Amino acid sequence: MELKKEFGRGNEESVKMVELKRMKQGGKTIEEFTSEFKSATRENSYKRKTLVEEFKREINKVIRRKLIEIERPPTSIKQWYECATNLDRYLRESRREKKRLRRRKENRN
């Protein structure tokens, strides 16, 4: 019985690790993605450094690049969540504003 318990736990963790490796932010907001990421890593034995590397790998490359290039890039997973969320909100708002301005300009012509 004990062996079956251990085998089942190991298998479940392997499945969760594969799930994590397949995750991508895609068109989701960072908030949505972070929620899924936290859920997928909650019961795993990931080390903090590994969590940061996995998170960086799975978020959109524009956000990842901008956060790596800033003067003081985030170092902890919590900082990555916060900085990525703020940047994602800013970029999405910036895109909406550009669309509004473009429509306004088109309507004038």
C-alpha cells in the first residue's frame, strides 16, 4: 500500500511537471497566466530559482525581454509576478490607446 502511494505521488508530480513545461502565456493576460502557473506549481517541489526560470520561459517574449533589460530586473518569483503584471497591463493599455488614436485620425480624414 505504501509503495503504491509513493508511486502515485511521483507519477502525479511528473504529470504536473510536464503540464508546466507545456504552458505558454499566449493571448492570456499575465494575471490569468500567473494564476494557472501558481496552480500548476503549488504542489510541486520546485526550487525558487527553477520557478523563476520556468516562469520566464513561459511568458510572452516581449514581456520577458523588457523585464530582463531593465536596470534592476526582478529576481524573486514574486517580483516576476508583480513586474510582469504591471508591464502587461501597461502594454495592453498602450495598444488600446494606439487603436483609439488611429480610429480618431481615420475618422477625421
